[in-house]
Amino acid sequence: MSEITTRKNNIKTHKDLDVWKKSMDLVEEVYRLTKGFPDSEKYGLINQARRCAVSIPSNIAEGSARNTNKETVQFCYIALGSLSELETQLLIAERLGYCEKIDALDNLVEIRRMLLGLIKYLKSKQSK
């Protein structure tokens, strides 16, 4: 069983992970932010940014339900990829003037740090 889902560490499900909680907050933030984008971006940046944002906690959740740390790490990397993609889309929106300074970018940095820490921890458990 994956280290992330054991009771030994008081982590019973993905909902107990701070990185999952923060990424859920990010989803809400992205939905609020993209509400103000032009209608012409409905099938462009709005849709893409929202899908990426939703993908982050979804992959953390799916990974935490896997049987091995190796599988969990793989899904964390997928979440990390979605995070980078979202960051790019938000920077594009900023450049196009759809929004001013985006507070979500600060949250992205924190979530990236947390995900990398989780990956490092899980990888250390794999080698034992």
C-alpha cells in the first residue's frame, strides 16, 4: 500500500494532504479569475485553464489511491505538469491584459514546492 494512504502518518485519504487542499483552493481561484475573461476565450484560455486547474487535485487524489509509491509519484508528476501548464496560461492571460497581477501565481509556486517535497518523500520511501 502507498505510504501516502497509511494511517501511520495520520493521512487516511488525499483529502488529508495539504497539497490537495491548496490545489482545491487554486481551482476556485482560477474559476473566479477566468469569469472575467472575454467571452471570446470561452473555448480557449478559460476552458484550458480550468481543465488544468481541476487536473491538479484530481491527479493528486488518483495517485494517493494507488498501491505503490512509484504509482503515486507518477500521478504527482502529472499534477506538476498540469500546474506548469496552468502557470503558462495565466501568464498569457496577464500578457493579453485579461487580468492584472495574478495572485494565483503565488499559490502555484507554493503548490509546486509542496508537490516536489511530496515526490521527494515518496521516492525516499521507494528506495528502502
